[in-house]
Amino acid sequence: MRINLLSSFAAGILIATVICAAAYFSEPKVKTVYAELSENEMAAQLESKGYIVQTKDNYEKNLKNAKPTAEKQDSPKDNSTTKGVTKVVINVSDGMTSIDVGKALVTAKIIPNAFKFSQDVQKKGVENNLRPGVFVVDSEMSYDQVISTIFKK
């Protein structure tokens, strides 16, 4: 019984393969003919669809003309740089240390280095004067003013 079942399966596969091959090879071949377009015809088709067509020489000439114009626009009209005052609200919560406050001040770009800030607080001996609260500091304050504002005695 098993040999008969296996023979039937193999015969079915063979018949399916023959039918697929006959269908594939019996279809008529379709040849696609492409028309050769001249450069002017291609440019006209592209322009009709909204594209901008230019030669390489025109592109390079336009690019050279655009660079000086961009440089003129990028140059600042007056060299004076006005630096605004940045006010920052620091919220000190329970458990914060001087290094945490320093990291917040570095993020706000008030001081350059949080570790140095922590060391300076320790040198002044005010590290234990940090109390929870909201403190306002700005970028025009001196280093000592920032420390005295946040670490009140």
C-alpha cells in the first residue's frame, strides 16, 4: 500500500510539472519595442512634467554664481555679538548634594564644571548649608554670588 501511495504522489508531481512547463512554453512571446528619443524630446517631456532640465555647464555656472551669493548672506552685518542674560530657576530638593546642583548649573550653562563647583563649595565650608527650595541665578552673577545664593548660611 505504501509503495502505491508513493508512486501516485510522484506521478502527480510529474504531471503538475509537465502542465506548468507546457503553459510556460506555449505562451506567445511579447516583444517590447522602445523608441529612441532625442535629447530635445527627452528634455521636452521632462519639462512638461515639471522638471528643470539643464546641461552640466549651465549647472556648474549656476553653482558658481550661487556660492558668492550664499557667502554674502552668511556674513554678519555687524560684528557685535550681544549676549543676553540667562536666568535659571534651580529647584533644590531633599537629598541633593552640591554636585547635583553643579550638574543642574552646567546644564543651564551658568558654570563650566560641576565637579569644580562642588570642590569650591567644600573649600568655602558651606556644603552643609544647602537647603531645599527654589533659587534664581543668572549668567551675570559671579561664581561666589551663585554659591552664596544657593548655599545660604
